[in-house]
Amino acid sequence: MKTIGENVVRIEAEALRALADRISGPMAKAFGRAVELMYGCKGRVVVTGMGKSGIIARKVAATLNSTGTPALFMHPVEAVHGDLGMVVRGDVVLALSASGETEEILRLLATLKRLQVPLIAMTCDDTNADRATQPSTLSSAADVALDCSVAKEACTLGLAPTASTTTMLALGDALAITLAEKRGFKEEDFANLHPGGKLGKRLARVESLMHSGDAIPCVTPKTKMPDVIYEMSRKKLGMTAVLEGKKLVGVISDGDLRRLLEKRGKDALDLTAGQCMTKNPKTIASNEFAATALALMEEKKITSLAVVDGKGKLEGVVHLHDLWGTEMM
């Protein structure tokens, strides 16, 4: 049984190696043309497929969406019963069919041609082979035909789509990531498209986690220490910002207060915030990732960060406790 599992993986790995060789070789021009068509698409990339190819098509559409290329999945059977209305001029259709002869896909061709929608085919009939046999109907009708052919399926019967669907999936990923790079898709773009789940929490921005408004503990440099302590206790963030107007000039933390009392005793209560504060404290911008705030806190061994704009105006405070819910810790 272990040998069968190993062989399946090796067969699929070999299929992927062959696919990579085609993308860098005989299929390079077709791959580039497909990327250009999808990059220039004014509407959406409509991905369609039937059966196992349809399952892969759904995943390809999802990957395109999450990497900055608007896409949707269209079931070919539902399409001929009205869902073709979701395809309009300006779209690009990406059709997946191992044989290139899937009846449900072929029934869409006349409407796609009438709409003058570019068609990219992803099939397993070797469109780059120099042989007498004709390419499939879908490949022949497509503006661009991409070759997902495999030497053999990993199924011991040679029947179940295995290596072929793996190459389709990999080719879909190759298109999506190439498009993302071409669009200059960045980490912040990815974060904006993934606000939910563990990934979204890990990519959360400081502005979505920070305390702001009346929740910010703040005093002036002239505030007496008894009032400073009261403000820190009331707001429960283990620190207070010291402001001149709206500009941050320092912070006083629980640690600062403890060290001050150890050094000065009750005389510390006669001092002002300006005399006790830490000047030039570590700060962070509101558009930084929460992960960046966490790394800075860990590096400086502090539990809170003042959030300021480019001119030093205080916008909020982010506390270590606020980051625990992001599942980064």
C-alpha cells in the first residue's frame, strides 16, 4: 500500500515537471498570451468545467479572486439554462476539460463566439504535439489552448482523473500568480482581500485593533503624578500618553511608575508627568500590520505602543492583549 501511495505522488510529480518544461518551452507563447488576455480583461475571468475539472475550475476561480483578478465559476449545465447571462462582453472565459470534448462545455461555444468573448482552453489533448491526430474541439475553438496533458494518470486503472487534475490545478495557480505579479499585487492587497479567519487575523492592521478616542489614557506634561496614576488605572492599558496639544511627547508606563516609586518614594507624587515620562517612545503607524507591532513589542520588551501619524499626532494605543486574539501568539 505504501508503494502505491509513493507511485501516485511520483507520477503526479513527474506530470508537474513536464508541465513546467512546457511552460518554459513549447507552451511559453500560449501561456504568455493567456496571461495577457486575462490581464487585459475589463470584466471578469469566468472559469468553467464539468465533473472533476469543474472542481478544479472552482478552485482556480477562487485563487484568481484572492490574488487580485476578479473571477467567478460558471457551471456549464446551469449555463445553458440561463446562467450564461453572467457572461458579458469584456469578460474572458477559461474552460477546463480533460478531453476537450465535454459536451456541456461545447454547447457554450456558439454563445461565447456571438458575445465575442475570448476563450482560453485548458485541456489534456496535447495541442503542441506534432502528430496526425486533430486537436480537440475545445482547443480548436479557443483563442488560446493550454496543454495539461500527462503521460499517464496516477490511478492504477488509468481511469480516475488524478495527474491530469493536478496539472490543471498547477497551471491555474501559475496563471493566477503570474497575473498577481504583473499587477504588482502586494501583501497589503492580500490582507485587504482576506479579512476573515486565521489568515485575516494574522494580517490585521494596527488601526483595527488599537484603542482610540476616549479610551486612550492621556495627560499633559504639567499633570501631577497622582492624576497620572488615576488616568492609568482608569483606562487600564498599563501606560499613559503625554501630549502637548495632540502631539505625543512621551509616555509613562507601569514599569516607569514602579521604578520611580522605588527611587523617589512618596516624593514621586510631587512630580509632573513631564518630569517622569519617557521621551521619544517607540511608536507605530496605524496602517502597519499587527504582526509588525507584535515584533516591535517583543524586541523592546514593552506591552503597549502609541499609534501616531506622520506628524506625531496621537491616534491610538495598541496593547499586547489586543494582539492575543489575532492568533499570532
